[in-house]
Amino acid sequence: MKFRNFKMVGYVVYGRGSFNQLDEILKPHRKEKKPMIFLVDHFFEKKPLAARIPLQGNDKILFVDVYDEPKTKQVDKLAAQLKEEFGSVSGLIGIGGGSAMDLAKAVALMMNNPGSSADYQGWDLVKFPGVYKSGIPTLSGTGAEVSRTTVLTGPTRKLGMNSDFTPFDQIVLDPELTANAPVNQRFFTGMDCYIHCIESLTGTFLNEFSRSYGEKALSLCEEVFLGSGPWTPQHDDKLMMASYAGGMSIAYSQVGIAHAVSYGLGYLLGTKHGVGNCIVFDKLETYYPEGVREFKKMVEKNRIEIPQHITKGLTDAQFDTMIQVALGMKPLWENALGPNWEQIMTREKLRALYEEL
């Protein structure tokens, strides 16, 4: 048997106020006259966090619009802009939710790889290491801070640049940065982590490595979203660690049906990742009975509205597009349903599932 040899994040700092160490952390990675580029979620423009970024020399902050999830053309444009302005850079630092961190990972890779980022959508297609990159989450749940993928919507599909060159060299986990997250956004992003755990822990790729992280992350999600009392700073601490552990769980296994189906929604309708996962997972009791029942309790307790009937009125061609994107996520289906997944999840069955959403 051949065991998977996967790349993890290089360095991790965790703790309230750890963002204040960023200047010290970046110092050894600065190259003369080559700037650090901070890709920051546009939510923080003119907010106190932006003023705390330790700029040196010709460093630059780029506030990135992540209302829509990252697209390959956005990555290519940013990489081309930086190459034209600076030639090369010392590194990319992504500050924000999963989309901002994925953008930073992708642009860092495209600084050193030819062509378009669309050329690298898939598994192990990236040829060369990118420039130094660091991720600083301001939302907890996506696991983007530890994953070996950067999810992008390209010309023909929504698929990650999955490679050993993708993980961050450094992550800064400071729960203080998540304190002012909007309630709905925090829930949907947190549910991305919860669904990671359910899909990992019930998958055919499960082993003790992924189980140990997945069970801890699941327990933390249950404490956060089913516990009593108001939201406290401790909830932010726990959810940030759940995100990290959930990401580590799928690093050695995979996600499953909810993620595969939501990729189709994201590609065609632009549905945000966390919201899309919830829309799909809500209808997957056949496949994840215990997980979906608990999920529904979390939705009710936290008074969240899950969008319904979002595929109503779509054409056959549009359904076919979503089906094609979803079925392209082969490792996810195999983890969920086993090696014979194509006999189980037929196009007809998948079409019926999309019609339910």
C-alpha cells in the first residue's frame, strides 16, 4: 500500500493578539526592494485592522472584492498587475475569509508559474513553487488556512488548484480578528467546517489521522452552535480551532456530496460556498442522516434561514452544466460513496437532487 505524503502549512502561530507579531514574522522573508503584498478583504477598507498592517518600504495593500468567490481571470489579472509593477515580490499575505486567502494562495503560485491559473485547476498540475505566502483568517470555518487547494471559478469549471505547492508557508490564527463577523456569515462559514467534519468522518477515505482531527473539530462545532448562552470570545477561540482541525481532517481524506453538488451551484449561480453547502446539506438526510438532523437543530437554534427553491425555473442546459461540474469532483464522490460511485450517483439522480434545492 502506498501512503499519501502530503504537504502541511510551514508555521502556525495561534493566540489573541498574535496578529501583532506579523512584522516580526515577515522580516526574514523580505527581499531587498521586493514588496510584501497584502490582499485584504474589502470589508476592512477604512477599518482599524487595515491601519495595523505592518507596511515597510514599497509594500502594498490591495483591497480585493470578494463579494463573488475568486475567479481565474481575477487571479491572472492580479498576478499580471504585480509583475508589471514590481517584477517580482517578497510574498503575498491574504487577510480575510476563505476567498481572500484562496486569492493570496493562487496569486502567489501564479507569480512563478506560466500561463493562466485555469491551466492548473485540478490535482497536482502546478509546476513550480510560488512566492512566500501567509494566511490570516478573519472568519472561521473554511479551512482555507490549512488546505492544499485554492478554489477558483474558471472558464469551464469551478475547481481548485490542488497541489503540494498550494499550502501557506505561515498562518496567523488570531481569534480577535473574527469578533465582528456578521452573524449570518459566521454561521454559514462555521457550517462549512461542520460539513467538512461530517463528510470526512463518514467517508471511505477515513483513517485515524483524519478521524482524530475531524472528531475534535466536530465537538467544537457542537459546543459553539448548540451550546447555551450568548456568543462570547471563547466561541471565537473554539471556532477558529475547529476550522483548523476540520481543514486538517480533510487534508488526509476528502469532503463529499454536499461540497461536490455545491460546486455546481457556485459555478452556475454564483452561490457562496458556505451558503451553497448548507442549501445542499439540508437535503442530504439519505446520505448523512445523523449529521443532517444535527445540522437542522443548529439552523433552528441560531435562527438562520436556509435559502430554498434556488434552482426553480432553470433550463435543462443549466442543470446539465451543474451536473457536469459536480461530477468532475471525482475524489469527493469516491470518498462519499466508494469506488463504484458512478453506478450510485447517476446523472438522473443528481438532476433530481438539484431540482430539490
